[in-house]
Amino acid sequence: MTTVQFPSPDAGARRARARRFAVAAGMFLALAGCKTTEEPIIVGSVPDDYRTNHPIAINESVETMDIPVGINSAHLPKGVKGNVNGFAQKFVASGADLIAIVTPSGSPNQDAATYASYEIRDVLVASGVRPGSIDFRTYRAQSGENTAPVRLAYAAVTAKAAPCGPWPDQSARNGENRHYYNYGCATQGNLAAIVSNPLDLLYPRGMTPADASRRATVLEKYRAGEPYTSDYSGEGAGTVAEGVGN
């Protein structure tokens, strides 16, 4: 008689567990081969504000303008007077108290520069600068400086941003989804240059009083339902109270 032996249930279970273990070990090795050593970058936690990267500094600085004067110059050219007028307007707008006219001393054009300084004073006064705000000063010209300039100078609070220009990175190769290095730099520089009052970048101004007469005119038209025309644009702005209450 031939005896047939059947595998025991425990042996089959052991082989099934062995196969599952081999599959799991293979998957683990495959995943281990794909692992990278670079740490993930969380973009939301990286400072990427152009106002932070290119800040505008508010501080006191000296604004200057050099006016060239020849040895035989008799009068300031008309174009130079226009430049002085523009500088005077900046001085008045800055709110500074004193503007200095600094003439050279010991240079061959000393006499011509002194005469030009009085012409410059007349232009400043004609441009709205108070005579009491003008101060005459001198400086020692350097050796060999034949056409030492007359300098206008005043100290005022100014807004300035750092110069633009460095390009240490390229936006096409930036895999971190961040702004390139110079992003916003020109905008910050232009804003600092055109702002009339640098302190407006730090603090708000107080509100001006309401125009009572203008407010009364608008309210009367509102009550009567009359057409309203803007005084600023000259174009019709529809009917006051049109659609109100519907």
C-alpha cells in the first residue's frame, strides 16, 4: 500500500508568510533606493516680500547741487538758473529750515564764483525761498582746481532704497517657486524717489475737515433726485440716489 502524505496546514501558512515577507522586503529596498537626502523646503515659511528684501530707509541726508563756474563767467546761464529753481523747489517742499550757498576760496575762479553766488541767491528768493533761510559759506578749493563749483546744500529727511543691479540668481532656474533677487527693487527705488513726504511711508496724516458747503450741495441734489455732475471729471455721474430704496 502506498502512503500519500499531505502537507500540514502549518507548513502552508509558513510558506505564505515567507512570500509576503519577501515581497515586503523587495518594496522596502525599492523605496530606499528612491530616498533623497535633501530636506523639503516649505515655501510659505521663507521670507519672500519685496518690501523686506529691498527696504526703503528713512533718514536725514544732505542734498547737494554743484554749479560749475568758469574763470571768466559773468552771469549764470539761463539753463543753470532753471536747475537752481528746481533745486529750490525741492528745498521748499522738504520743509528744511536752512539752505547753504558754499563758494570756493583760493581758486582762480574765486571772484567769479562769489559773484555767481549772489545771482544764485536771487534765483532762490524768486523760487520761494525765504531770504532768512539762505546762509553763505566758503570751502577751501583743492590745489589745481581751476573751476571749483558753487555748491548748494541742505539737510532733510529723505527716503532711499538700496541700488539695484546684482543678479546672483536666475528666475528660469529657480525651482523653489520664489521671487528672483531683484524682484521689486526698481519699484521700491521709484517710490522712494517720488514720495513728497518720506514720513508718509511710516505714519498716516490726519484727516482734513469736511467741506460743509459741498456736502450740503450733494445732499440737496440727493433729496431732489437731480442729476449730479462731478466737478472733477466734468462727466455725468448718473442721477443721485438712482436705484436707492429699490
